[in-house]
Amino acid sequence: MRHRAKGRQLSRTSSHRRALLNNMATSLFEHGRVVTTEAKAKELRPFAEKLITLARRGDLHARRLVERKIKDRETLSRLFGEIGPRFAARPGGYTRILKLGHRDGDGADVARIELLSE
């Protein structure tokens, strides 16, 4: 039973799920959009938005907290240099999820998660 259990398991162990979210957030910040399953996109959204909120702060402690999740130095500097200041005036809601239909191979619901332009 899932009493008070938050989030989706995504058929993975907790360490695998954590690594998956770290890598997907890195790809999202690097490319601006990621095409994935709808469940993974819905799990990625709050994870990535918390990182963007930390990047908006921009201080050393926030940078070190984000460095725990985002290992790529170029993506990290882009997050703090471009993405964080871009959303400085916005009080949350930095991403959008667009449903794209079903995948041919297994029929999974596919969605694109992308960063908003402003």
C-alpha cells in the first residue's frame, strides 16, 4: 500500500530514480526541452523547478546545493548565468509539459517538457 508515499517509483530503485532525474534535469537545462514519457516528465517538473529557484538566488550555498544534482560544469554555469536570471521576475512555473500522444513501440504516453521563454 502507498499510504502517504509521494512521487512515482518509475519501476526503479531510489538511487536509479535519483540518477535518472539528475540526468534528465541536466539535459533539460542543456537543450531547453526533453521528450520522454509523461510520468517521467511529471516527476521531472518539480525537481527541475526547485533547481531553477535555487539558481535564481545565485549565492554560493545555492550553487553548491545545485552542484549535488547537476554534475556538468557547462550546464551548471548556463543554469546560473542564463536560466536563473531569465526567470528572476517569475514566481514559479518555469516549465511546460506538452502531451505528444503514444509511442509506437510500447504505447507509452509521450510528452515534451520544456523551459518557458521568459
